Amino acid sequence: MQIFKLYLSLVKLHMKAQTSYRKSYCIEIFAYFLQMGLHICGIFFIFYHVKTLAGWSLWEVLYLYGITSTAFSVAQLVGEKFEDLYIYIKSGQFDQLLTRPVSPLIQVAALSFRVERVGSLIQSIGVLCLACVKTKVYITMAGLGLITTSVVSMFVIYYALFLASGAFSFWTLDSNEIFNAFTYGGIEVSKYPLSIYQEWMQALFIYVIPIGVAGYLPAIEIYKKPSELMVWTPEVLYALPIALGFLGLTLAYWHFSIRHYQSTGS
């Protein structure tokens, strides 16, 4: 509870700084809404030319988009700044985080909080809810349970990827693009049925980075789709434990990197 209070206090301080330039703040909010709107328009454009995508309807694909965007928006609110950690390390600012009586994880999480991201989160939840209503997922408790598990599991995995990117910065500066390929590449992949991709990519996002286990496999169960993947569909029951295990590995890597961190001396 004390850690949560500290986090909220730090978030309030950063929010005051972010909202001090109101015009810039409003423009950023509009830009995020426009960006997400363009992504949704892209999906509608695809289905203007085809009726189904690998057997998935428009609203079923928008469901995938909704859970992916919702989970990623939350992960951004608490983990996005890990991508920029190499800047703090190069400038020596990370040393300041270490001298404070608060875990660096909490401090970076507070730095990641940006008010305009809340707008994209609300928009993502809206798309998810509308897709659930259109596909009548909401009428079953089992469906709601799978949706909740899916969103939470995907959030954990995306946060773990942000954390791994930050930990990697301790070893090789200016190389966070390596993890961006998995983080942002995983987002784009998980917005569509995984079966449309080549087998090596399916294996990557199921067995290495388990985004598919958290998002696509529960969707198969919800919509009773025939699985074309080399997996056993009931593995969706293990989506959250697998996501937590993935987070555990990245946390271990983070603490290992912190222990071997050497200050820039600046």
C-alpha cells in the first residue's frame, strides 16, 4: 500500500509538469486519438475488400484489436519510459534514481504515466466493448472470464517487454530498437488472426514471446474457431501463469543488470 501511495505521489508531480503547456498537451491528445482512428479505419478498409480474414469477421478482428490496444495502453502507462532508460544511463540521471529511497521500477513507472495515454486507453476499451456487443460475447460469464484473462495476460507480457528493453540498456546503449521489433511488432501481429502469418512467426509469438497465448488462443476459444496452429487450444487456461512466468524472467534479468550496473561517473 505504501508503494502505491508513493507511485501516486510521483504521478501527480509528473502530471503537473505535463499539463503546464496546455496547447501542446491538447495537441498530443488529439494526435493519439487520430492515430488510433486511422488504425481502425485501416481495418475497415481491409474488410471493404474482403468479407472475412482467414475465417474471421470484421468485428472479431476488431475484438483482437481491442484487447491488444487495451492491454498495451495500460502497459504504456506504467512501462513506456523503460525504452528511454538508455538516455538516463548515458546522462548519469539514472544514478539519481538509485540514490532515492524508492525502487527504480516505481520511479520509472511514474515517469511513464502520460495523461494523453488515458484517452487512447478509453478509446481502446470502447472498441473492445463494441466488438463484444456486436459478436454477443458479453452474454456468457465464461467469455467475460476469458476476455479479462486475455487483457491482463497481454498487459503483463507487454510490460515485461518494456522492462526487458530497459534492462538491456545497461549492457548496450542505443539498442532498444531490438526490443521494439518484438514489442511494437507483437502489437501489430496480435491485432489480426495469428493464422495469417507464416509458421515461424506463429512459433515466435507463441513459444518465445507468448503474446499469441494471451490474445489469440483465448479468442479462438471464445469464437469457437478451428485452430490452424500447432498448439492445444486448452492451453488458454495457462495464459496468465505463462505471462507471469515471462514477467518473472524479465524481472530476474532486470535485477541482474542492476547489480552489474556501473555509473558513468558524470
